[in-house]
Amino acid sequence: MMPMPGPSVVRFGFDVLDRVEQAVAMVKERLKRAVAALDAAGISHAVAGGHAVAAWVSRIDPAAVRTTVDVDILIARADLERATRALEAVGFVHAFTFGIHIFVDGPAGKAREAVHILFAGEEVNPDDPVPAPDLSCIEAHDGYPIVDLDRLITMKLTAFRLKDRVHLLDMIDVGLIDASTAARVPPVLRPRLEQLLADPNG
């Protein structure tokens, strides 16, 4: 009698792990290069999006940090021209796609790995219920400025795409968001937060 085949096992070689590690390092380098260029040009800015979430989560539990490939940076619209010069000087290439100013990393750069520019005090999308925050409330983390916690939560609740909900759930999981947070976000966004708090496991 022939033995029943066991479950197949997919084994990843060290080269795959090396590529994953290299990809993460490249994203971090891209973030630091963009921030350094804006700093050198004297342009006020703050890191938002998944990297800001990672910065906040890492303060509580580094093992819960989730990687992300794009970089979101908040600036004043009046600084876009100066920011463009600063970022292009360090190898980024400006493009405008889907209503967003992005900077891909070199001529062969990919949009999904780009630096995305958000404008302080403006809606990211025309139907957003709340505009992006201004640059008055930022925190320092690991040598670069990030959007403060309450404004970051508001930005994620405003966008509320799948990845934004995942980021919010990560912050719930480590205790950065709890029932008391609802009082600190705009009333129009509270139902979204209450929905996630009521069922954090989906």
C-alpha cells in the first residue's frame, strides 16, 4: 500500500529573505533621503501614513510594526516648488498621478514605492470629510518629524481604506487607541472608530 503524501512544504532560501531585508532597507533609505533633502532646504514637513503609524507602534511594541513601501509626507502647498527642487536634487522624479504629487525614486522608479506629497490643511480627496492636519502638531521620532498621534488617527479614519483600517487595528492592538480616543477625533469620524473598537478582530 502506497503511503499517503504529506502536506507540501514551501521552503524559502536565504536569498529570498535577503531580498526582503534589502527591500525594507531601501524603503528606509528612501524615507531618510527625502526627509534629509527637505530639512536641508528648510521646508517644514511631517511624515504621515504607514511610516508614522510604524513610528508610533514601535514605541509600544517593535514586534508589531508593519512595513510599508510608499512614503507619505505632509508639506504646505506653498512649498511644493521648493520641495520639488530639493527632492529632485537627491534623485527623485516628480510626477502627478491620480490627483497626487508623487516622487518616484529615479527614472525607473515605481509609483507604489514613491514619496507621496500631502498638503497641510487640505483634503487629500475631494470627498474627504476632514482635511489633512496643519504642521503645528508634529512629534520627533528617530531624527525625523511625524504627525502627532491624534492627527494621524484622524487621517487614517478619514481615508479608511483597507490598509488604513489595518493600521488603525494595529494601533488598537498595542493600546494607542482605546474608547477614550473617540472624544479626540472629529464627530463625523467617530462611527468609523467605534466600528473598529467594537470588532477589532474583524
